[in-house]
Amino acid sequence: MDNFSTLIGGIAGDGINEAGITVSRLFSRLGYHIYMYYDYPSLIRGGHNFSIVRASGQKIAAHMDRIDVLVALNQETVEKHTSRLKDRSFVIYDADKVKLDDTKHKGCGLTITQILKEAAAPAVMKNTCIIGGYCKVVGIDWAVLEDVLKKHMPKKLDLNLLVARQGYDQATEFCHIDSHLEKQDQKPLPIITGNQAISLGLIKAGLGAYVAYPMTPSSSVLDFMAKFGPQFGLKVIHPESEIAVMLMAQGFAYAGFKAAVGTSGGGFCLMTEGLSLAGMAEMPVVVVMAQRTGPSTGLPTYTAQGDLHFVLNAGQGEFPRFIVAPGDAEEAYYWSCVALNMAWKFQVPSFVLTDKIVSESQYSFDIDNAGDLTGELKEQAQQAPLLWDGQGTYKRYIYTETGVSPLVFPPQKGQVIKTDSYTHDESGITSEDPQITRETSDKRQRKGQFMAADLERYETVKVFGDEKSKTALLCWGSNKGACMEAAIKLGLRVIQVLVLSPFPERKLKDALQGVERLLAVECNSTGQLARLAAFYGIKIQAQDQILKYDGRPFSVEDLLAQLGRALA
Amino acid sequence: MNPKDLATTAKNTWCPGCGNFSILSAMRSVLAELDGEGYPIENVVLVSGIGCHAKIVDYMNVNSFYSIHGRTLPVATAIKIANPNLKVICFSGDGDSLAEGLDHLIFAAKRNIDLTLILHDNRVYGLTTGQYTPTSPQGFKGKSTPAGTNEHPLNPLELMLVSGASYIARGYTHGIEQLQKLFKEAILHRGFSFVDVLQVCVSYNNLYESYNKWTYTEQGNDAASFEEAQKIIRSWNYDRSEVPIPLGKFYEIDAKRFDQSFPEYRPNLSERDSKIKTLLENFI
């Protein structure tokens, strides 16, 4: 067996996400890669939350439906998830709250209520107690858990250690993890979400300000920036609306600060007015656009890939934009860094388009393996924007071959820096002249062409799996993880389109060489990437579009089953 | 510096007799004067919305951000936070700041951010050729309300007072010396300054006669008193014109500002790299 899955379930308020992260850290310390999917409804207390932590010797970015251990803090968890158990799976549960049919399932119950009562510990510590038991069940040494708790639960550490140890001592050993997973000697990696990786990528590229109004699943970028930003000199603002957010980002850009904003579909609707301003005024701004199930409020805490064409076309008028859709945390880090620099190099809006899965799932994150930001691309990844040389009279929108006009920021003695939402002349003064109208439009389009040429040096399309296979899966964003695993099992090629604008037509056609059958895998109901590819002459039949639009991501089994039917 | 040095080659397209000429002239004079008093012109950034008022930035050879309708303040807020040494002055209309961008206005006052907002309050939409605005009196007959409006106007000064603005004044485009005085005070005030300018629109809402009859300058008032400011501000509610309309500075206090709460420190790129690696240790 090459991977091991644990599902932890309870009610909101039980700390299910945190418990999942703790389990992830245990596996990380043993040298495994992890991926954690977190499923929660849109409420604060109650409801059913669960985390699926999957550990593997290889890099993974998808969950599996079947699990090896079920950790149940309430009865609902058992009822909802025992169907995921394999013949040799095990259940550990709160014996004071949960009844398990032991004629059907192997398991052990811990007297958690009693343990907490004797230790005079608060109810929230039940997850520490059950994780203590979990370590015994799967044969993780007490010392490993002790190390994780010491580092991550410094508050009331002694009490946490006490209840964890009680849980550990009371549980029975079911297996030893080494018998499931080949021992790894990889150094323990940090466990972070895609949103945290995005934050770090933006910071690496020189972010000066982050502005956002909270909206799931983008809010954790704001939380991260607000918490850790000050040590990077970041100015972090949570203003009155997404409208203000988008305009503030451009005030920062005008003053020379690299700024980013974050939102989900509904908030992005409000930003489109300001987005079009960024197009006209040539203001660099990065938009982290984390998709969730729509339309409208939809499913706030569930996933979708339904906003690709919205982001491609948002804002009145015509202007170039950069859009990248990373498929895991390492890509999120690397491409966020690139996105900020694209915004400033070409003075365009730049999008990091994610979904709930990339944004909120936990990944093992190897910064040294997150794309080449040190070699050839170092200069690209950290370069200053084109700056004015200080000669003559400054004109903010001077015409150039590339369409990119040099920037300078106030104050500049003897110079005037004018930015304008109207059609404007080279100095930034409003004009309704037909020739200027045409010339400024051409200028904006030239920037798009130069950006497309610049992107030739980047891996905007990736190929995985059997690169010679005549059958290929076409995917974008978070489906990369499930597609890669399914492709390995079925001997298929996977083509991941990372950059969606400017569309990497030539690279995609190169990746398609020798492909006779192409299947699109997307989390929407209309095949949005397939539709975009069709515009470039790449046709995918309706029956070859594997679409999932129930708010939940593809599990590996799910995708394998659907591909099995499509390829039968 | 001569105020004429602050002109541009842009052709002025305001109607002859428009109150905006007074605002333009007063602002040029004040900025030229301030340039000689330790506030260099290159440190000034003008931000405008959309409407007749907004054209002012095309007519001033000063740094500017010609924004979109209602959105002067978020742009200006970020410019100020990015560089607190800049003097950021917003020009906005009554439709611009009181309708489309009302939330930004309330939040700018609430934050007491160090900006100045000049409200070109002509009480009509001019550029869209004559519709009522939030400060038009009840019964105003405009193109969108041919039978007269059925709502009362907002009193923007009252709103600013309760929202936290720390400098509040009103001028009139027939009193250019007073405008200069108020503009200069407002720009030098540290905190959110709001100057309501009764700006006459000669084409769609010519109130010269009424304003000439009813406006007076408030003398000897205690501008540090919230209660006194509130009383003066409430004495005319933009609805009835048959009462005296006070002009002058009504309120000025010193209060903590939003722009004082941000880090000045900016690490270079290699410092960022090492800090990122250190930070990631917390996630193992």
C-alpha cells in the first residue's frame, strides 16, 4: 500500500480542521507527503465537519474516498463515513458519545468525557485526547506526538499532553504505520494551505500592501497577511467593500506599492468596475480569485471551477490580463510570485485563479521544489518594473514599442504624474480624439502581445503521466492532483493548462502532439476550459467532458470510475 | 509659484458661469501659496471622481488620479497610506460622494484619515443633464423626477460630524476669498477634512439668487464644540431655502488618524527570502 488515509469527523467547534493539521504534522515528521481535504458547511457551531488526511511516499494533491482509520468524535461521523472503511480499517471513537457495531467494524472507544473530567480539561481538548489514542492505533511513537504538541499547542501544554497521553495509553494498537507505508527519509516539510502559499509567493515578489474584504474561500489570505504581514512591512487593510478594495489597490499602485487583493465570485462582481479602471489606467494589481460553488451565494464553503469565463471577460472594454490557475500549494507559491511581477512588468491586472480546494486544502510544501525562482527566472521573478529614466518631461502613458510606459511615483520634483480612467493622451489628460482613442487601444493590445511573448519562457502548460499515451486528460487548477493519479493508474497523459490568459495556444498544441482522444476534467457543468480550447480549434466531444458540479472535488476513485466509463 | 503655472493645455469645457471655475481658481492659488510655505507642489496628489467636478484634475498641472464615479476616497486613502508625506486632495460631487460612493465617505470620516475632500455640491447631476441628487430639495423637478422628488435631502455636514470627520466647513463659489481660506485650513488640518462647496450649476440648478440672499458667514463660533457645530449645521437642512445658510468653518478637532497605524519598514527582497524560510518553520 502506498498511501494511508485518516478521516476525522465531528461537529463545527470540535476543532476538526486543527485536528487534521495535527495528524498531517505527525505524518510529515515521519517523512511522508500529505494532502488534507477539509469539508465543512457554512456555519460556526454544529453541523458535520470532517478532514481527510492522506499520507504518501509521493507528492499528492487529491483525497481518496476509502479510508484506513476513522476518527469519530460523534455518532454522525460513524453513520456518514463507515461506508468508506475497507476490510482492514479501524475506527477510534469517543465511547461516551458514539456506539459502534463491533460485529461489523474493528475499533476501540476511548472514555474521553471521563478522561477530560478527571483532568479538569475543557471540552475542546477532546480532539487532543483522541489524537493521543490515534497515535497508538497507527503505531506512531508517543515522542512524535509530544514534539508536535509542544510546538503547536504551547497554551495549556501540560494539560494537552496529559489528556493526549491518557488517550494514548487507553487505545489499542491496530497497525504499525511502517507496514502500510514505505519508510521515507525525507525531511519534515511545512504543511500549508494554497492560500498561505499564495501569500508567501506574493510576499516573495515584493508585495507592499494587501487589501481584502473577507469572503470564503479567500479569507485565509487576509488572515495570513494580517497576522504575518507586518514583519514583511506589509500594509494590510480590510475596508468597507470589495469596491473599495479594488480602488485602494490602485491607489497603492499609483504611489509605487505592489498591491494584491483577494475575493471569491460575489466579491469579484463588485470589483469589476475597478478592474476595468485598472485596464484603462494601466494600474498593476493582483487579484486572488478563489472560486466556490455558484451562482450567487451558492455553496459558500464548497468548490467549483465555474468562474473561468467570468474572470476572462470581467470588466467593460478591452484590455489584456494575466490569469494563472495553480493546481497545488507549490504552484500557488511560484505562480503568485510570477503573477505579481507580470502585473508590474506589463501594468495589467493579474489573476491567481484558485478554487476552494487549492485555497483551503493542506499540502506538504517544499519551497526549494516550488518552481525555479532562483535560476533563469530569478531576474524575471524579482525584477523591478520598467522605471522612468528621469530624462525630459515625464509622460505617464508615453507610446512605446511594447506598449509599456515607464513608471515613476510621486513626489518627483518638476514632474507631474497623471493617471486617468477616461481615454487619455500620453500625458494622462482626457481626450476624445478618435486617433488617440485608437492609439491607446493599440497600446493596450501591444502589452498583451508582449506579455504573451514573455510567457514563452514559462511552463504555462505541463504534461504528466504517460507522455506518449494517445489518450490525454485536459485539466486546470485543483483537478491536477486527481488527474495525475488516475493517469498513472490508467496509463494516460495529463495536460494541465496553468496560464489561461494570454492563452498558451502553441504550448498546448505541442502538448497535444500524438493525442487521438482528449478528455476534459473540470468542476463545472459546461466545460469551461473545453470551451476556451475550442476557440483555438481544440475540440472536445461532450461525452469526453468529465464534469463534476456538486460542490465536492473529485476523489481519485471518483475520477477513475468516471474515466473507466468514458473509456469503456 | 504663480497660480498660472498650475494651468494645463487642456481645453476647459465647463459652462460659462459655472461655479467650478471658482473652485479651480481658489485651489490653484492655495496650492501655489503652499508651495512657497514648505508644502512643495510635487508632494500634492489630486484625486477626482466622475462628473463635471472631476474635470478639475485635467485643468491643474499637478499629480492626479482621475478615478471613477464615487471612488475618489478609496484611491486617495491608499495613496496616503502608501506615502504619508503626500498631501492628498479629493474633488468629488454630491452625486459622486453622497450617492454612488457614500460608504467610502462615511468610512473616510470614521477613519479620520488625513485627506481633504472638496465637495462640489451643485445639488444636481450636470454631466448627465439634470437629475436630482442626494442634496436636491424635496420636490426638485429633474429629468428622472419630472413630478418632483418625494424624498428629503441629506445634510452631508451632519453626516460627516457624526461619522468622525475632524474638520468640517462650508463655502460658496461666490466667495472665493473664503474658499481659499477654507481650502488652506482643510489641507493643513491633520485628519479627514470635509469642505462642502455650494457650487452653482448655471445650466441645471442656478441658485445664485437664493444663495446670494440667504448665505452668511458664521462668526465667533467655537469650532471645537461638537454641540455648537451640530446646531449650526442643523440650522439649514438643504430642503428649505427660506432660512439663512451658514458658511465658514464649523468644526475642527485633533483626533487619532488611521494613516498613523501602518508600518514604515520595508524589507528588501533577500530579507524577505530569509524571513519566509523562518516563517515556514512554524508550519512544520
